[in-house]
Amino acid sequence: MPNLAPPIVQPSLAAIEALPPGISGVTPDALEAWFAAHGEPPFRARQVLDAVWRSGAASPAEVTTLKPSLQAALGDAFRWDTLGDTEVIATEGGLTEKALHRLDDGVAIESVLMRYPSAPGRRERATLCISSQAGCAVGCPFCATGELGFGRDLLTSEILDQVRSAVRRLAAKGRRLTNIVFMGMGEPLLNLDRVLEAVSALNDPARLGLGARQITVSTSGVVPGIRRLTGLGPQFTLAISLHAARDPLRDVLVPLNRRWPVAEVVAAAREHARATGRRISYEVTMIGGVNDTDADSDAIAGILRGQLAHVNLIPMNPVAHTPWTASPMPVIERFADRLRDAGLPTTIRRNRGQEVGAACGQLAAERSGTPAPAAVARRRDRLVASSAAALRGERSREAVPAGIDAGTEANSLPTAPGIAGATRRAAGGGARWHGARGPR
Ligand code: SF4
């Protein structure tokens, strides 16, 4: 899929990595080591972590338990916040907040905070959807991020600072974050080392302390990444962006399917469920006249029947430059009923924040400029032709998107002292998942 809208600024991971590490990505061990090198006792690290994760301190100067010279040294050694600028747009009476974060190289990423008020028998929840990459190499045609193309991987601290931004905004209203989903911009399993470091920090009682079961990591089907996760035995939820169970159609909707076909993805997910005892969440974006037929629901039922699985149906968000729109609600309800009749627990997820472009990448794409009308027309024609061929049962002859295989190689680019050690621990050397604790 051609990139119609270039990123606002050409990203450079090397330039970003040359900057001081973000404080939120630094492990407690690394911080203790830093204080030890400055002749200070280990409890100083605890004071800084409390300030970073609980007090919402905006700078080292607000860590008042430290002497000014230490505050200054901390400020020189670490970036206190890697999000240079954040623009927040609220909608639905403040229930949905879309945040556009500008990183230190000018690249724009997004997070979406959705609040669900309490109801009889249900506590209030606040779910944050975060990005793991700037742009995305997978190029799903119904997704605004896919239109942007791949920019760069996010650093661990850039992933975590999206969370700190939301925690601060919630705390100002007396609220707290209850759930985090890696379903924003990017394919998390193509930036897996850093995503694991981030999950480790979110779950760590000494940092955010969010229960593992309150965290969901989503993938479009990076099979080596799923297998690697299975080896770690995580207690967070794994979500698979399925969208179709027929290969010809999934080749078009999730171009990564040309590399790992749906049967391979589902087999890896089934093994993950068996090894972890955790139910897999399968996401299906419902696109009118494309993937919402009885044949599609039957194909999904056929491939998932009898598995530890849950299906989420999501009406497609309107995305510029595609010929498609969401399936009508009666069609989605019929689809859901057929899945339930086949024994698959199925829910329909309501879209949130369409007025502010809550689908991942929409706001960043809008700010990237408008592609030429001729390019839009070409893209639409190509999608119409490729989906028509898919519905005739023809497999795609297009190549696997560039960057997919490279992204699955072990990516070991720690940026803060001690992070590599944290990853190794999370990667099997005594990984501990804190499932029971909620956020503090
Ligand atoms: S849906 Fe997810 S995997 Fe597909 S292009 Fe968008 S961000 Fe990437």
C-alpha cells in the first residue's frame, strides 16, 4: 500500500537515542545504580520513582526530598518527559480524550483515554489506548495509521510517558487509570522488547502497579512474536486483530497475512491460550459489504470453535481515503448472533470519539496534510479491485509489506541503563507478573 501521507517530520531513532534516556523507562535497579555512583543510598531511587509514578512531579525540582545539586544532576542525566508537547481534544462530555503527542524529533503519536462511568454492578473504568510505534508497517487499508506508513519504533519511555500523561489528567479530576490497551499506532509485536519493558514497568508495584490482567497487548498476527510471548507466560491479555478468517480477504485487510496466514496465527494464539490459561481476544473491524457476510461469520466460527476465545466486533471508524464504511448495526448484530450460536462469546464494541478521530492514527494523518486527489482515487480503485478479487477467493499477489520480517528479529536497543536487564527478567529469567493488584 503506498504511503499517501508522509510523517510530519522525518523520524530518526538514532537522533532520539542520542538524547538522555527518559526517566520513566529507567528501572529501579538502574536508578539505584545511578544514585550509588553519586554516593547516595538506594532509597533515593524510591523517592524518584514515587515522584515519577505517583506524585506527577513535572521536573526533578519537584522531588523536594533531594538536595538541589542532585536535582540538577538528575535533570542532566534523564529527560523527565519525552512527550515534548501534548494536545488534548475531548468529546462526549469529556468521556473520551484524544491526545496528540509531539515527540522530541517532531514525530506525532496518539493515545486515547476512554472513561466508562459506573453503573449498577459495575465500577467506573478508565481505559487508555497507547501507541508502540510512530506509524505502522503493516498497512491495514481500513486504518488511518496504515496510511501514514512506518515512521519509527517508540522508545520504552515514549510508550510509558503516554501513560503518565493520562494518569496526570485523571488525577487532576480525582480519577485513576484502570486499564491499558496496546491498540494505538503501530504493531506492538514488531517493537516487542520495548513493549515488554513498558509492560514490566506498568505492572511493577514499585512503578505504576497496574494488575497484569488490566493490560492488553494486541497484534495483527506476528507469529514469531506470539510464540515468544507464549514462552514468557505473561498474564496480560493477548488480542489478535483478526478481521477475517478467509485468507484471500485477510491478505487485503491485514497485509501481514501474506507472510503469516490466518491458520498459523490462530494456531500460535491457541498455543498461547493453552500455555497461559488466558482467553484470547479476537478483534474484528466490521466493514460494510466486505467482511460482514454469513460466510465470514461461519469462517470465524470454524477456525475458533472450541477455543479459549472471545470475539469483539467493532464497527469500522470512518477513515479518509478508503472506499469503505462501517457495517450497519443490524448486520453486525446478526454476525454476532451467528458467532454466539456457534458457541463463541461475542461482544459488539461501541465506537468512541468519532468526532475527534478516535481511530488510531486519524488525528496524526489529518495533521500530515492531504494527499493528492489522484493518489486517493488510485488507492480507492486498488482497494475496490483487491477486495473484489478476495471475495472471489483469489489470494493476493502483492508482496509482504516491507519491514515486517526485519521487525521480527530480536530488537535489542535498550536506551536507558538497566533496561536490558529488566527485559531479560521479563523475558523468562524469573519473570513475575502481578495480576491481582490494581493501580494505586
Ligand atoms: S490496524 Fe494496527 S497493524 Fe494495521 S496498520 Fe493500523 S496500527 Fe498497523
